[in-house]
Amino acid sequence: MEGFLVALVVSFGVIFVAELGDKSQLMALTFATRFKTVPVLIGITVATAVVHLASVAIGYGLGAALPTEWISLVAGLAFLGFGAWTLRGDSLTEEEKRKAEKTSKSAIVAVSVAFFLAELGDKTMLATITLATQYGWFGTWLGSTIGMVAADALAILVGRMLGRRLPEKTIKYGAAVLFAICGLWLVLEAVTQLT
């Protein structure tokens, strides 16, 4: 039970932070201007659950096949990369924005499909794979899914309250620092195991 809780809490925190300022969070804001909030959140939850289930399967398989100290080293370097990626930032292209605004299908289906496609190869998917190499698959899957949905729900709420004026630089720099701290911690842990 303790391992499950650790996986749940760590993956929730990492994915929540990773999602702040991410392209899919911007999509959530865009969809929320066209559809009601609850169908948007249901669509986000469905897509996230599917993508993160595939992510933990990949990560858990890698974790079982590779030595843990090398996984820690690669995971730490990946987290440092996620920090740099976060600093670079994400934005919606005009085509992605138009698709989100002009979708006439059911809101849940439209949001699910859009989020599923947007998350393939995204940093939250890669972070979930990385986390699953270190922690149990179920806690990682549940925590990462809840973390992403919570971050997107927060974006919708704050975006509506502040008229879409989010302190992007503060969010971006804070998320990058948290990724760097996690990355350095994992690298140091791997180096001590390898020596």
C-alpha cells in the first residue's frame, strides 16, 4: 500500500506541474470557451486515462527489463530535459485553435480525440513513462491521470476568473525548476548506486 501511495503522490505532483502551461492545457481553455466545463473535463479524463495507461505499460516494461541504477540515471536526465522543454514553452498553432473552436461534434468525443492526439509524444506522456519505470504502474497511472485533469481543471477555472490572463512566465519557470530538482535528485541517486 505504501508503494501505491508514493507512486500516486509523486506522479500526481510531477504531471500536475508538467501540465502547467502545456499545449493541452491551452486546448482545455479553448474548448471551455465553446463547450460546458463538465463535458470538457470528461473528454480530458477519457483521453488522459487511455494515453497514460499506454505510458505506464511502456514504462513498467522498461523498468522490469533494465537495471534500476541506469533507469534512475536516464530518468534524471529525462527530467532535466523536461525542465528545458518547459522553459521553451508550448503554444497552439492557428490550425489547432481553429479545430478546437469549430468542432461541432459531441463535446466529449471532440475533446477526447483532440487530447488523445495532442498527448501522444508530449512531455506528460514521456514523464509518465519515466515515472512508471520507478514506481508501480497502477499508482503512477492513477496519479498521472488525476494530476493532468486537475491541472487542466485549474486552468479552466483560473482562465475564466482572470479572463485568460495566467502568469505564464511564473508557471513556466516554477515548473522548470521543479523538473530540474527532480532530475538532479534522480541523477545523484543513480551516481551513488553506480559507484
